Amino acid sequence: MEAVFRIEGKRVFTSAHAAGPWDPRMQHGGAPSSLIVWAAERIPTPQPMHVARLTVDLMRPVPVAPLTIETEVVREGRKIQLCAVRLLAEGVEVVRATVLKIRTQPVVFPDGIAIGTPLDVPGPEAGRNDEAGNSSKFIQGLTLRAVRGGFLQPGPGAIWFRADRPIVDGAATSQAMRAALAADCSNGVSAVLDFAKWSFINADLTVTFARQPVGDWILLNSEMTLGPDGAGLAVSRLGDVRGYFGRAIQCLVVEPR
């Protein structure tokens, strides 16, 4: 399958498979979010580290067009590394992000201390294929299996996501990338408004990891909260076949179409 992006140095060539549901000329937020994780994970660390937090600010709509990617190490330490990643379109910043990595080091906890939270919904094998998710080119590169509610159906909902299309040409899709691209679908899983009559675009995305996910499937167990003044939140518990491993939150811009 053709990848979403092809990278040459700092240049990013974007395929049509990045397109989102709001405007086919603009990218789905999951595309640049997973690209940012790819870029951050390529930055060397003084010792083994893993992504613990991703914060993406969508400064402007990200076009389905060539981009420039810039990375910087903001803080280098023995226990953490903080990276900054920027995406530019024709010299204009469209995405600004930070990625926090934490040292990978096994820890032995006292007896009785639970690690992680077990799932409270069925696994992907029990889900139904959710064809409503085919609302954009980017989503068409994923397999969705709903175990509660459905994509763009009245939420809250719980849907498993599997990335089938490569994100970066010639590169494996890492576990953190899988989580990031799925997490940006939180507003679609948790939607409480009619997609045909309302837009609820996310202005940002924050993903936090207690541990790295395992396997191909990422669960979003999501709910939406609306405010009276045009803002809202989509919040997801992130899980895999072993249990919950993190959280995702989006700040929404809510308005009638």
C-alpha cells in the first residue's frame, strides 16, 4: 500500500491518503500527529527512552501538500528528553508539537501495587466492522471495530483501531505512532452532535502513556463534553489487548455548519 508520507531530508511529500473528513484538501489530524512521533523517535537519546507524552498544537489547517519538518532537542537529560517538532507549509508553521521521552528502566513495585487497568469492554475480535469510519481518505487506511456505539454516531463510544496503511514510506509504524494516529479520532468516537449539521474540529491533541502499547490494535474508549460557548473536550482512555495504557484529550472548536 502507498504510504501517507514520503520523506526526503527535511521535505515531506504528502499523499492523498492524509486527507481528513472536514475538507479533502486538508489532512486528518492523525496524519501529522503520527508523523511527529516518527520524527521524535528518530532523535538519538543518551540511553534507551520511550515516548511518555505527545502534545500537538494544530496552528492552522494542515494542507495535503509538501511540508517541511524541523526538530530540536529542547531538554536533554539522563532521565528525560524533551523534543520540539514543527511542520511548515510554504514556510508557514502549521503544526507545533512537543514530545517528552522518559528513560526506559524496569521497576519492581511493592506487592499489591497494580500496574495498569484491565479493560472494561470487549476486545477487537468481538467488535463489528465500522464502515462509517470511511469518512476520509486517512480513515480508509484503518480498520475500525466498534464494541460500543460507533464512529460519528451518538457517543460515548468504544472502538478499536488498526493502522493498515504505512505512515512513512520505508519505515515501520511504531507503537506510539499507532496510538497517536488513533487518538486523534477521539472526537469521532465520542461525537454527541450530528456530523452533517455540526463541526467539532480539534485544535490540539495530547496523548499520555503510562506504558508503551502492544500489538496492532488500539482502543479508544471516549466521551465528549460540550460547553456553552463554542468549546468542548473529547477525552479517551487508550487501551490495547493487555489493558489501558494511556489517555488522550482534544480541545474542540464547536459550531454549526
